[in-house]
Amino acid sequence: MPITNHAYDPMSGESVYTLAEAGEEFNLAIEPEGKTRNRLTLWQGERYDENNYLVAQSDPLRLSYEREREEFYGIVANVFGEKPWIREALALIARVHRKRVEEELEKLKKETAADPDYKALPGHDPTIYRTPEGYRLEEAAGNLIPLSNFTRRIVEDVVVDDGSGEFDRFFSVEARMGGRLTRFEVPSQGFEGLSWVPKHLGALAVVEGPRVRHLVPKAFRLESLKSLKEVHAYGHTGWLEFGGSWAYLHAGGAIVGLGAPPVSGRVVLSGKLAHRRFPVVSPGDPEALKGAVRASFRLWDLVADEGSIPLMLSTYRAVLGEVDYSLHLAGPTGLGKTTLAHLAVSHFGERLGDKDQANFESTANSIEREAFQLKDQLLLLDDYLGTPEHRKILAFIARNAANNSGRGRLASDGTLRGDKPPRALVVTTGEDLPVGESLTARMLVIRVPEGQGLDLSEGAPINDAQAAAHEGIHALAMAGFVTWLAPRYGEIQATIEQRRTQFGHEVRDRVQHNRTPAIYGDLMVALEEWLGFATEIGAVDDSRATFQRERAKMAVMAAIQRQGEYLGSADPVERYRDFLREAIASSGTYISALPVRSRVPECTWGGPSPRGRSYTRLSR
């Protein structure tokens, strides 16, 4: 017999036969190429010797077909000369090759049965094997062909609830390649496409061609059948009720009241929202919390009370739940409006900076998404320039926040997705003021006058305030406040509307717009809760709390009275449009024409609108 040896490589599925006759020795490699074909290579000496040019290689062929073996023998004869015994060896190998490969695989199964790095994955025919070098597929010819040079499993199937009734999904994946274990996340919709392979595993990760590449995700799933966990996660911040108790979600988890059960599930916030993380409030270090609350009070002193205190009360108000107003800081450049707003936002995570905020160069969709995800927090929108596009974005955000509405949108399957109204308290900054009474009434506008901005000189209080923000001191104060609110948050929610209405009655006769008393009421509720917290933990005594209460009331009163000036100076055409909209909505009539003959348009009133509809045609 000319065949003297046989070696099988389970990683590549290649068999190498040694052929010897009359003092000559050759090696024949049979490498699987698909389900029924193999590539044959015949050589003498060293296979990969660069000086050895005597190598005969076939195209993929069917070894059991005599005609195709003869074509290969023709190549052999052309390279090495006539060797009839090699023809005989090829015929013999064709008869025994498949059986020998099957014997090798059976031996491999027995040898590796106790080896965790080798595993036959049930659930697919033909069988997929996990090996230390990657996944392999047992083809019909008895060969193991490569699928990938990495392996492992899906650890978690994470379902993310953003609070809108829609759900997103991603997989937490473990992959092993070359002895290195990596864990990463893959969006569910992109898992089958394998575009995540080079991103997470690098340039050396290999997935075989289109004929078998779909089996790699299949192999991951087969490996995950018994260990995969489905995890419910929350894709937003803010308050949620769990079994009768309330918890506040942030990027670090959930804050619950003393004695309340922990929250099942987790919080998943990606990108810059992942920095919205509260530090841990240590019950064993009450002085740290007291110092943090006092540091927050010191922010009241950075600019005139009329500017700083409404901003800080809005910060505290954000964590009390749903709001229907926004805040706008206006004034000439260089007065520190953005710096002041950053200090307010620093209550929601340490080291939050410019990259963690939004601005008016972002798209309306991305701003809307952030404002929805940042439930019960502040969202800063910086650098309002009063351009048509900026006005459009500001009007959209402020009106939707006030009306608790968002834009309906069609999903790819044709269904209408739920609205995603802003759930953050939005703070905007800019040199220009909002335009239009309707828009301005939905906001509290705080004007920082020339010469009354932040003192940015060396040694000024702003330097200590920014250091405290960077170290997470303000975030610690807010974490303590939220922890204090948690056991009584249900009661707060049940009474907050009544309380804000009662406070609003105090100023109703002194303001110009029906929305303004509600803003005053919101800020007063925030003031009472914050002072109650600060007093209870000993950060301020009763006399100091009384002083800060009176100071805050005067500052807020000054701010809302100044608000009347902005309302009075709003565009009269815009004011008239708002009047008409409200009249139409309440009367069920329509306007048949609005000729523009003066700055304030005239109108002709009609009766009930056709088919019961209300509409208006407005122009300037």
C-alpha cells in the first residue's frame, strides 16, 4: 500500500496523507471546500518552503469522481512526471477518506468530552462545534470546516423600557478569541449582521464567507440556551413606583427610601446620559451631606437673587416630578449665564461639562429624545441665537413641556408610536429673548443685566463653586434630597397640584398671564421641600431657614413681575394669534379671512365651522 500515514487537523478539517513507493515520498493534503468538494495539494519535502516550486494543487473537486481525480493526476504528472502508483493511491484514498475522517471525529469527541473548551452544540444539523480556535461545522463529507476564529455566548438579553410604551433591546455578549475574553453590548437588530465583530474583537477576528457566516450567530444562540438571562432595564431617569414604594432612577441605579425593597432590573443610559449618576449618600457621614447642602445654598449668592434663586429652586423642583414650564437665562455674552446653568446641572452628576449638555445646533429629534429620557432632571440647552431654526426648536420644546405632549410618529411597521414629551425641566441660555407672548408665558425668563453677571476673577466664589461641582458635592446634596423625598414621594405627588395652586393665588392679582401663578407655585413648593430637607438634616437651623425662605420669596416675586415686562413687550401679532387660537378653541367658530391692514390683523368671524371642524387662516 502506498499510504503510510494519515494525520487529521480538527481545526481546519484538513487531512494529510503520506504516500511512499520505491524510495519516493510525497504528502497529499485534502482540505474541505464546501459540503462535497475538497482541494488537493501534493508536494515533496517542506510544504511551505519558498524554494520548493514542485507543488501540484487542484481546484475544488469531488474526490469520489474518477474523472475529477484524473484531472488532478494530470497536474501531478505535469509537475512530477508519470507516477502511476500515485493514481492508485488517489483511488484508494477516495474509498477510505470519509470513513477515516469520521473515525478521527469520534476519537476527538471522546478525548474532549471532559474538556470545556470543546463542545458539540446540540440543536443544529450538521453539528456545530466549539473549539479553542473558534467554531467549526461538521459537513456532510465528515469534515470540520471553520466558521470563525472566536467563540462564546450571549450572556443577557436586555429589554430597555424608556417609559413611552416602546421597548428597545440589546444583547450583552461574551466572546473569546486567542485566549482573551471580551464582554460588550450589541443592539439586537444588528446582531445577525455581524458588523460588531471588528468593532469589538479587532482586525484579527475572522468570520468565514457568506455560505456559512449566518451560522456564527446561530452558534452563539446555541451556546446560550441554558444560561441566557432576560433582564428588564429602564432607559430613563426619574421617579417610578415599585410595589407601592417610589424609587428615583439614575445612571448608577435607583435611590429608594429607608427600608424600601431594592428595585429589580437596572438603569441603562448610554452616551453622555450615562454620566447622570448620583454619588452614594453615606448614613455614617452626615457632615458630608450637610456640607454639600450648604455648598448648594452658596450658589444662591453668585449673582443677584432675582437670577440665581429661581434657577436653583427650579433645580430642586425638577426632582419633585412633572413640570409644565421651562427656564430661559438671557443677557449679553460674557456674564456667565452658561456657567451658572452648568452649576445647576451639576446637581445631577459629578464632572458634568459642556459635552454633557445639548445646544441649539442639535436636531429637534435629539433634543426631544434627551428631554424625554431625563425625566425629573434638568436639561440645559445652550446658546439660543434667536434664528428662525432656534425659535422653532425653542417653541417646540417649551410648548410640548407646557402641554405635556410630543410628536406622534410612524414606526417602520406603520403603527403610530407613542408621544415623547419633554420630561426634564429645560433650561435654555442665550443673548436673545424668546419671541411671542404664548411662548414666553410658558417659560420663566431670567434676565442677567449688564454688570450683574458672575464675578470670574481669581479668588471669586465661582472658583470654589466650580470645584465643588467637579468633585460631585452638589450631586451629593441632590442625592441626599432625593433619598429624603423617597419615602414620602407618593404623598407629595398627591398634594403638589393643590399646593402650587394655593401658592399661585398669592400672586394672581399681581401678574399679567394665567400661567405665571403656576410657575410661582412650582418654585414655592420646591422652596418648602428643600428647606424642610435642609432643616431636618441640620444643614441650616430654623432662623436661617426663615431668612432663606423670605429671601427666596422676594427673589421669585421680582422675577415673575419682571416676567410681566417680557410678556407686555412680546410681539403683538403673536399675542393676537394666541388670543384667536384660544377663542376658536373655546367657541367652536372659525375665521374666514384675516386681511392684514395694520400691525394687528382684522378678522371676520364665521359661524360654526364646516363639518364641525375648527380652523384658522393666519398671516402677517
